[in-house]
Amino acid sequence: PYTTLFRSLTASFCRCIGHEVLAAEALLKDDIQAMDSKIQAVNKKTKDATDARNGQNDGAGAAKAEMKRLKAARETLIRERQEIFSCRDAAKANLDAKMNERRDLRAQTKYKSVDEIDKKISELNHLQHTTSMPLAQEKALLKEIDELKKSKKLVAAHASVGASIDDQRKTAEDFGSQIADKNMQLEVIKKQMDEHFAILNKIFDKKKDSIIPSLL
């Protein structure tokens, strides 16, 4: 009798537990279905918001492309300006060398032109032919005439170096003008880049205000 009673009670208990489990499972299924519905609704809102944002022409693509072009142009200008700097430095070094050469030539003679030397030679020749003088004095005079003739080459070289210096100075001025022009172009590009930076920052700030992150 006890065994029969135990089996009967056990069967009744299992039926009660089974009903409770089924009821709990049904409630969980309802909760899961409700959550799935909410997820689907949020997914739809997210998709709609994403499609709307993608469909808008916010200008980000064009601004980024222009920024890329401007950066490439800036790099080219900087490289070209550096090449001009190098040429200017080389021209300056050459100018300094020519000026030192002219200074050395000037130190070797007090005359500044060939005409001035020819005039002095003419005066000495006239003095030699019209004046009676001791032999030693005449030799000294002839030696001076000979030195004057040699100095004509120095004066000519001095004039040539002077012309070269003038050319070098003009070249240096030209390099300075080219550098100034590159600086102006770089300044224009900088302003354009600042404008596109501002555009991109506005677009970025606008995207931060999007509802998509909160939906996700």
C-alpha cells in the first residue's frame, strides 16, 4: 500500500511541476517574442536613419578629395621652393667668391679702367721723350710703363668680374622673387585647406548628433 501511495504522490507532483515548467516556458517565449519585436523595430529605425544619411550629399567625399589634392599641391610647392633655396644658396656662394676675387684684383692696382691706364702711359711716354733725365730715372720710368701695361689685364679682369657680380646679383633677386611667389601660392593653399577643414569638422559634428549610435 505504501508503495502504491508513493507512486501516486510522485506522479501527482511531477504533473504539477510539469504544468509549472510549461507555464514558465510560455511566459519566457512571450518575453522573447516581445524583445524580438522591439529589436526589429530598432533595426528598422537604424536602417531608415542610415539610408537617409547615406542618401544625403553632406559634401564629405568632395571635401576629402579636395583636401587630398591640396596636400599634394602643397608638397609639390614645398619641394620646388626648396630647390630654389638650394639654387639661391649656390648663387650666393658664387657671388661671395666673385666679390673676393674682385677685391683681390682691386688690391693689385690703383687704376679703375683701361682708359685711365692708357692715359697714364701716354703721359709717361711724353715725359720720356721730352725730358732729359738720368739713365736710372729713365729705367724706372720704363719699368713703370711696363707695370702699367701688365695692370691693364688686371683692370680688364676686374671689370669682367664686376659684370659677373652684377649678373649674380640679378640672379639672386630673381630667386628671391621666385621664393616669394611660392610663399604666396602656399598661403593660398593653406587658406583653402583651412576652409575644407572647417567643412569636414562641421560634417563630423553633425554625424556625432546622429541617432544611429544610440539605436545601435
